[in-house]
Amino acid sequence: MTGKEKQTPLGWQGIFALLPADWKLGAVGGDQRTGYLRIDDERMPRLQVKWAPHRIDLVRKRDEYVKRLTVGRRKRPTGLEVDVEAKFLGGRAKPKKDLVTFAWRGPQCGYGLMWNCETCGRSLIAQVTWRPEERLHDVAREVLASLEDHAEGGWKTWALDGLAFLAPEKYELGKWRWLTGYLEFNLAQMKRTIKVARWGIVSRVLGGRTLSEWYKQENWRRRDVSFRVQEMEFKGHDGIAVWGEVSGIKPRLIALAERAVRRKPVIQFAGCAWHCPESNRLYLVETVDAGEGVALQGVVDSISCHAEAEA
């Protein structure tokens, strides 16, 4: 990944990085406050990131980490040589971060960093590893240089397996699913929700149905919302718009809310779906929002479905 190789974004709980295209999510745990993720390729773990909601003593934590690298869990020498003065990433590359970096070599090589972020208050520990014969110094440097740990402008990036979108930063991850040919995120803030889903091999998903027929047949048993469907173009592709009301809210209460604020119901269901032939993907975005449509429009505008055809 030296400017010529393809990159793919990773966005998870405010963590963002640009990765080589063949690096995939291997493990993930925790939440927005405290968590861990590991990125692998077919050979070995490549990127590991841990974050916490508070500052850490960087020098003490680095020294503890170096001890584990050189001695190991069984208190036997690992054969690794650690350079605590390695400067593969300078402070100018990461303003508003109190930062330490280090590197090691031997049976395994790696770059590591730790920082306290002045903007979001989180601490972060990250490392990229490789085998000596691979000589991935430049790749590791680029990956760690791209690493960020908080939202920008009130919007947080979520990105996995080529699907990337922005969502308001206060929405938190609930359920998510990652299967062969299918990826789904469900985010929530109080009673507001965002669902983003992507299917592959669209012909199998639609089975000869139009988008409108597909959506109605897949959702006819829904009891959480009542909806209507209309054909509409999205992202330059054939698509559908869906909208309606959240079930369980009595019509009289909705009418009272409309009169009180002189606008549409406070809680409203809206969404859209479209088929991108260039990437052979089907996209769906649904929101239960405050009636303004800000979340829906922001998410849809941020999705670059064509990019998958080039990746």
C-alpha cells in the first residue's frame, strides 16, 4: 500500500483506518467506550487496536508492552529487539495527540503506537505486524498514519468489507450481521434508529422481482411500522422510497403531536433502496427519525456504491 495498491476503509466505534484491500476484520469486541479490534489477512493478524475512555500513562504502558514483547507470557526471551526511540510517525502527523511510538524486529517485526487524544479524551494502543521477509515497513507506516479515533463534524464513519457510510456520532451500534453476500448495521439513539444493509449477487436476492415487489414481499409481516413504497431514482440508479409511521403510536396522539409542533409526526419511518449494477449490489437504508430526514439523507449521500466496482 504505497499509493499504488488498493485501499479499503475501516470504520468501527469511531476508529478509522485505511487498509490494504486484502486485510479483513478478524475479531472485534467492546463498544464506543472500551474496545478491541483485530485485522487479519490470509497469513496472520496485521493490525490490532485497543481503545479506552480515559488517559493512560504512555511511558509506563509502553514499558509494560515492551516487556511483554521481549520476555513473553512464559517469561522466556522471545528473540525480539525493541526500539523505543523509533520515530516512524511524528507528532505533526497527529496533532492534538500525546503520542509515543516504538518498533521491534526479530522472528516478527512490527510498529506500535500509543496516544492520548486531546479532542475526544480516549486513549488508543495500536500495532501492525509482519514477517521479516515481507518488509512491510511502508505499509505499516501508512496504516498507522491513517488511524483516527473520533467522529468528524458530528458524523462517525462506519466501514466494513467495502461498505462505508456516515452516521450521526451519537448513534450507537446495536445489532450487526456479516454473512456471505450480506452486511447489516443497526444503530440507535434513544428511539431513533438507522439500518444500513447491503446484498451481493442481486439477481438471487430479487429473483425476478422489481425492487418494489421485493420490498413489499420481504416486509409484509412487519408490525413495527406501516409503510408505503414509491419508485424513485437514488445515486443514479433505479430505486424505491419507503415512508410511513411507527406502529403502536395511536392516531390521536400523532394528531396532537402534529398540532403541537405544527409539523409531521415526531417519530417517522423513512428509507430507500437501490440497485447498483456497476457493483452488482443492492443497498437499503431505513431510519426512524424526528421527521426532518437529516439522518437518512446524510447516510445515503455518504455511500459510494460505484466504488465497489473498482475495488
